[in-house]
Amino acid sequence: MSRNPAATLPNSPRAGLLTALLACTALLAVGFLAPASARAQDDLAQLQADFSRQLSLAGPADGAYVYDLTTKQALFSERATAMRPPASVEKLYTATSALALMGPSARLDTTVYGAGHMAPAGVWEGSLYLRGGGDPTFGSSAFIDSHYGGAGASVSTLVSQLVHTDRIRRVTGSIEGDESYFDSLRGEPSSDYAPDPFLEGTLSALAFNRGEEGSYAGDPHSPAAYAAHELLNALRGAGVSVHGGSGAATTPAGAVQLAQAPSPTLAQLIGLMLPPSDNFFAEMLVKGLGARYGGVPGRAQAGTTAAGAAVVSKTIAKLLGIHPHVVDGSGLSEEDKTSPYQVADLLVELAPTPIGAALRDSMAVAGRTGTLELRMRNSAAAGRCQGKTGTLTGVSNLVGYCQAQDGHTLAFAIFTDGIPVETAHTFQDNMAITVADY
């Protein structure tokens, strides 16, 4: 395995999962793993037997790992190091990297710049440029209310600043949308970067209402042009006269900032992304990581999926000492590869850190929220297990934390591939309930 047993996260009390895994395996083999009491020993044997039975029924393309964070002891491992597609479990790597590099309070800004100057009577002599910063929530107030519960950056915030702060009453030029912070590819690797319905949006650094392109007398294939068109309409609706039209163009050097709409905090964005497993948010975030931290030193940084995936790979390796194969932010590509052990390593190592707390707080809750809302209801897991699901054709995974019946906190990772998704859910739910019952 790639993990250095001596590597630990700062402030982590644990000496590494590999050491625990090898020690646990050796002790189990000779019968020396003795929990504190006979009852605890019986509970462990029952957990191991149930997991083995469920995995046997699920077939050979599966694996699982369970770790007790309270006793710092590996409880179960079977085919835990086999590398498989994580599907949307990949979003944990994206979220972890973003939190580690940017911090939970970071925001993504959508900004209006002016090329020209302010003349008397509130006349802006020149054009306005709406520059995107990769905020996945940017859009209309109505869209933000209906999709994100009101948490998002709205075009009306920009208009309010332009009208009430800058006191602009007329623009002699045009309104241009600038998406140059990212590349112009609209999809991700699984769609060969073409528009992808599974994204439920169109990728752009300036994606208005998840990249709507609309139908108007402009570029019909440019989210940036559409966003500029919407800003133009909003300005006119607020009584601002705009002489020119709208389109897409790069903000010229020397333009001055006139208005800015910050996104929700990164912690809030992850809270919007993880429970419903939002692919659009994940792919926007990974391009943003590429734009901020990718590229070649001395050259312009790259807001591309490939650059962002490289940033995630590097960050996860540095932070945790593990090496999943990362090609996107969402897990839509089957070229992404990781193992139950690697995901469990992330969950265990990060659990005592602020990043771990942010991840756990943002996971779906069994029987309550997100992709787990309808699963494990009226069971021991309901309300006591938080998890991240991952689903592709022939791929179904569940990872997360459970507050066990004995009060311990357990981390688990279950990969069940090659069987129908509903069948896989049954096996996963049974195992998660077993963890909660422990």
C-alpha cells in the first residue's frame, strides 16, 4: 500500500490506518484481538460475521472497511485495498482539498468592472464587464430561493450596488460577460468535456442559474453572454439606461471594480453540494482549484478540470499520504479510482480536525436528509449515521460515520459494484445498520 505508516496529520492522535490494519489482521489471525469484555467480543464477532455475509452475497466486486475512532482499532477489512470507481464519494476528496487550501470561510466573487469613467449625472462613459469567479450559486434571486434556500449570490446584489452605491443611471457602452477565469469546456471527462445532462448545469466561470444559455438575440452557446444579458435586463428593470447591447468579452486591463457579489462561504457551498451529491457544484469547485492553485509556475494559472484534479491529487497525497486516481471533481468518470481503505483513511484522519467536522456536518443523514433521506428509516442507523453515497451504472458505494449503540464513533466505507443499484443499497443499508447497532 502507498500509505506511510508513520505519516500522520497535524494534531491527529492516530498513528495511521495501515499500522492498525496490519496489527488487527495479525491479531485476528491468531485469535488475540480481545475487546474489553465478553459482550464487546461478541458484538465484534457479530459485526464481522454480518459484514462477511453481506459481502459474500453482494459478490466479488465489493469491499469494506470499518474503524472504531473511540478505541482506535480496525474492526473489519475485506478487499479493502482494491481500487474501484468511487462515483460521488469522489466529492469528499474535492471538498477536503478545497477546505484545506481555501479555508471554510473563503468565498467566490462575481464582480462588475467598468472600462471607462463616470461622467456627471450618473453616466458611465464606457462598458461594464461582468467577470465570473466560479460561483456555482450565481443567478437570479428566484432561482437561488428555489434551489438553494436563498443562499447564493444574486444579480440583484450587483445591480443594487451599481445603482445605489455607484449611482449609475446610464451606461453609454455595452454589458459584457467574462468567463476567462475557467476554460470554455462545458462538461467533464465522462462526457469528453461536452455538455452533460448528469451535471445538471453547464460549466463556466460565469454560470448564471447553473449555466443557463437561454434564447435571445446573442450568442446562443455562451453562458457568459447570457449572464451579461440578464445583468442588462436587471439594470434596465432598475431604471438604468444602457445604450449598447450585451455579449461576451474579456475584461480589459485597467478596468475598475464597481460592484461585487460574494458567494456563500466554502463551508456553506459544501453543505449545499454533499447532501444531494451535486455534480455541478463539484465540477465548478475543481475548476476553481485549478484556477487558483494549478497551472505552471510563471505562467497563467489554469481553470481546467485537469488542473483542478491534479491539485486535488497533490493535496490529498500531502495531507493524508494516500494516492487515489483523480480525474474530475464529481466522480462521474469511471477513470476515478480509490479504495474503501483510502476513503476510510480520510474519514479517520480528518475526524478530529475542523475539516473533518465540516465534512461530517455536510453529509447526508440516514433516514433524514439528502441522498439518504429515504434509506434506513426506522432503523438504528436513522439519525445516527452520516454518509456520502456514490452511484454510477454498475457502481454503488456508501461511506461515512455512525454513532454506535455503545457510544463509540465508527467510520466505515462500503463499495459494492457489479450488481443492480437497488440491490447494492440493501446490502449497504444492512451493513450500516450493523455498524449503528455495534
